[in-house]
Amino acid sequence: MDYSQPKNLHSLLDRSEFTVQGIVHLDNDKGFKKNSSDFENYLNSALNKSTTRMYNHTESAKTVKINTSIRKDNFTLNYLIDRQAQKSSNDVRDQINNDFVNVSSLTHESNYQSLKQESVVGYSIALIKQQFIGRYQKNLNLSLKTGTRWYSEYNRSSLDFRNIKQDFFTFLPEIRFDHKYNRNGYHTQNSSLSYTYDEIYPTVDQLRPFYDDINPAYRFFGGSDLEKYGRHRLSVQHKYSQKKRHGLTVNISANYTLDDANWADSIRFEQNQERRYLIQNSTHLYSFRLNTNVEQSFTLKEKQTIGVLFDGNVVWNDGIQYLNDVMQRVAINDQQFSLNLHYSYDNRLVIGMINDMRRFKRNVAQETKNSYQSTFINSGLSLSFVINTKIIFNTSTTNRFIKSRYGDDNVLIWNANVGYRLSKGNNFEIKFSAFDLLKQNKSFYFENSPTTFRQGLRNNLTQYFMVSLSYFPRKFEF
């Protein structure tokens, strides 16, 4: 008898890898919120309005995700199905004297359903594969993927304008190069270069938003005719790591994103109200991000080490906003850098030097009054001391210097806390914390959104105290 076919089938299955992953998430939520608003119109007192509004909210949500993967030799096949369902009930009422009046534009019952299916076929090939036993290994791989996404969603609501159904289809290509180099006993290097394409879909709340007139001076209309738009992304990553104690580690990543015909804000001031719309933008917009991380530690003497940590993040992007039908092109440059040094002795004493800098610049060529530039410098010292197995003391002082178009400021922040560990294994910790003992804390707005023009001070606590209780699932010993 000929048994070749079963043998071949067994050999095929032996070389294949089959994986199934599933996630089921159930969530039920009930809530009550009460908002009060006193709106005063300085130009027309007849438009003054005082409102006390109560919101009762009930929601049940279910998410089911199943990801199936088949791998054979250099080929992979992935299939993802993601189904989400959400039922919500909202009862909104205004309190007028002793009566509770239903707000018909906000009270509703909704049933939301969405289904996403992704099928992706991948192929990988080794372009370079070298190995010298005891010396080094080097690999260069090419991965190609092509796939499709079918996405469908609908929302059924007791409010007619919220009834909507959407269907989308997206082609998902990806190309990726991976390079790995390992020099035995010295260091490893991993690099990658990839290109991906995706599409962004409008949501129900962007197409048919609610209008809560508790603030009559502002209304978001969204955009009823928004369409999906494409997003191209080119990414580069590199990691270098030394194979020794206290070795050097370097991580660098950069990505360039180009959006096709995305959405833009259109703001109009009409009838004592700021009205915000979303419109389809025909101009290509870009974003570039560069992230750098460097870590290195040194041994001074027995039980003494110094650690150095550097982080750098740079963002360039542009955006478009319309103000009363006049287009404003916005260019943003956001730079953040930090250099932290830490000295430790016997794992009981840690002294740190903290240095941070952020420079933010927003340039609006058509409307210079919306251009903005600020510089933030933060420098300070921190100390952490383990007094014994039960008591830990921490303190820090930082000097903050802020310079912007709208003024300069310089503050000194001093924080401190004492922690006491409970139980036999020191698993519980009660901590007494004091923040801003000098009462100088201030917080500036830093906005990196192309369509947001806020600046100035936030409302935040100056001096305050806090007591916290923490549990750690392991023992602390010395």
C-alpha cells in the first residue's frame, strides 16, 4: 500500500504553526452627575442663563476579539475579527425650582454595534544571514505584508439624527526591513525600516454630535459629510546595547507621517456663539517625530554607582484651521530634552540631579497674534534615604524658569514625603506627602495641537498634603 500522502500531510502539519488568541471584555457602568452653570452675556443681558442639569447614565458594553495566525516556512496568514456592542440609556433633566424637566435633545436610548475584520498575508525572506561561531551573527530580513480591512458600524438611537450606518474597506500594505547584529560578549544592534498605510474613519460623535446647551456660548457641530482619509507612515528604529554590567544602551526612533485629505477645524463666531465644525481638508499634512534615549551607569567603588539618563523628543508638524472662512496654516516645533544623574550608595541612599528643558513654538503666518513661543527649564536635586527596613524618606527641590511671549516666571518647588512599611514582609506602605511647601507652584499651558490656541496659567493646587496606602506583591528586604 502507498502511505506517501499521509506522510506528506504529517510533514506539512509538522512544519506549520497555528495560534488562536481570544479576548472577551464585559463592562457595565452606572453614573450620576450634576452640573450647574451661570452664563452671563455682557452685551445682551436678556441672554443670561442659569442652569442646573442632572445626568443619569447607564451603559453595558461587550468586546470580543479573536486573532488567528497560521505560519508555514516563510508565509504567514492572520485573520482578526473584532466585534463591539454597546447599549446606553441617558436621562437628562433640568431642575427648575422643585420640578425636573426632561431635556429631550439629550435624553436617549442607543444601541451601537461595530464589526472589524482584517485578513493579512505575509512573506519574509532572509537577504543576509551570516554566522561565525564564537564571533558574531548578522541577519537582514525583508518582510512583505498585504491585507484588507472590512469595517462596519451602526448606531440605533431614539434620537433620529443619531441613527447612522457606515461601511468601509481599506487596503493594508506593509514593507519592513530588519537588521540584527550580535557580536558575542560585546554588544547587539537591532535596526528596522518600515512603511505602512492605514485609513482613519469618522466616528458617530464626529458626524452627529450631541449639543449640550448648558454652555450656550459654544457648540460643536462636527461634520455630517466627513469621509475617511489615508495615512502613510515611514518609521526608522535603532537600538544599541552593550553586553556587560552597567553597559551603554541607546534607543533612537523616528517616524514621518503624511495624511491625505484629513479633517480640519472651521470656527465661526455667529449669534453670540462660537461654532466649531469639522470639514474635509484637501491639503496634505505632515508630522515628524524623533525620540532618543541613552542610558549608562558607572561603578565608582564598592556599593557606589552613578547612573546617567538622557531623553530627547522633537516634533515638527503642520495643520490647518479655518477662522470665519479664512484659512490659517499652523507650523509647530516642540522640543523636549532631559538629563538626569543619579548617585546611589548601598541601595539605601540615592541622590539625583534633574535637568529638563522644553521649547515650544507655534507659527501662524496668516494670523501672527496666534503665534506663540515659550521656553521651560527645570533644574533640581532629589534625595531618597532608607532609614531602616520600615521607614523611607524622600525630598526634592526644583527651580522652574518659564519664558514666553506673555511673560516670564521663576518658581522654586519643594516636595517631601515619609513612608512607613507595615506587615512582616513590608508589603504595605503608608505614606505622608507634602507638596509645594513654599507655595509657589504654577502650571503653564503647553499645547502641541495645531488647532488649539490656549496659553496662560492653569488652575492647580499650590501647597497641599496627602496620605496614601499602597500594597506591593513582594517582600522588601535589605
